[in-house]
Amino acid sequence: MRRPLLTASTAVGLTALVGSAGTDVGSSWYRGLDTPRWQPPGPVFGIAWTALYALLAFAGGRLLERGDPADARALAGNLVLNAGWTWAFFRAHRPPLAAAEAALLAASTADLTRRAGRVDRAAGRALLPYAAWTAFATVLSAEIARRNRR
């Protein structure tokens, strides 16, 4: 299990770095957005993503160890979508594009959770919070896009 876990952990770590590089919550553009009251406070995002990435690395390692090449491709595609959201939202300043990207990420995460659960129940269960969070992120992204049509 060491090699698949190391591979998944490295891939998830790189995803986190690329996503973090695209994040800019201090920009005047971001601070000027109309956001809903139910948006979590900023620190919640860092805490949540740290836990979600740890679960994703664990589940990804199990999936790489026990799954087939299509499962590995599903994981890779999910990680690309994951990192891409911050660039669409914070760097491109395109909330509608980010909302669409979030919906793709949520669908990809649901598929990844299904795949992981088929291969390893613990891996599937580990991805449930990630699936819930990406679904929430889709709703939040869509609401921000709706409120900030310019």
C-alpha cells in the first residue's frame, strides 16, 4: 500500500499547491463580491480542505492499489477539476465559469466516490465528506455567480 498511497498523496499535495496558488481572498475583486450570509468564514475553508485532502489521499491510495486504470484516470481528472476551480474563480474572475466547473467537480467526485466504494468500502466512505463539500461548493459558487452578474 505504500507506493499507491505515496503516489496519491503526492498528487493530492500538488493539487493543493496549484489550487492555493490560484487563490486570492485578499484581492479587491474578491472583497467586493456580494456573497451570501451562509458562506462559511474564511478560516473554515482551510480547515475543511486540509481534512478533505487527507481523506482524498487515503482513498486515492486505496483506489490506485485496488482499482483499474479507469479509476486512476477518474482520480486524475478529479484532481485537475479540483485545482482548476480557484483559477476560474479567483484569477479569471469568472464566477459563472467557476460555478459550472464546480458542478463538474461535484459530478466527478460523486463518480469517484462510487468507484472507490466499489473497490474498497473504507475508501468510498472516506470520500463522502468530499462529495458533500463539492456539492455545497457548487451551490455556493452558483449563488455567488447569480449575485454578481456584471
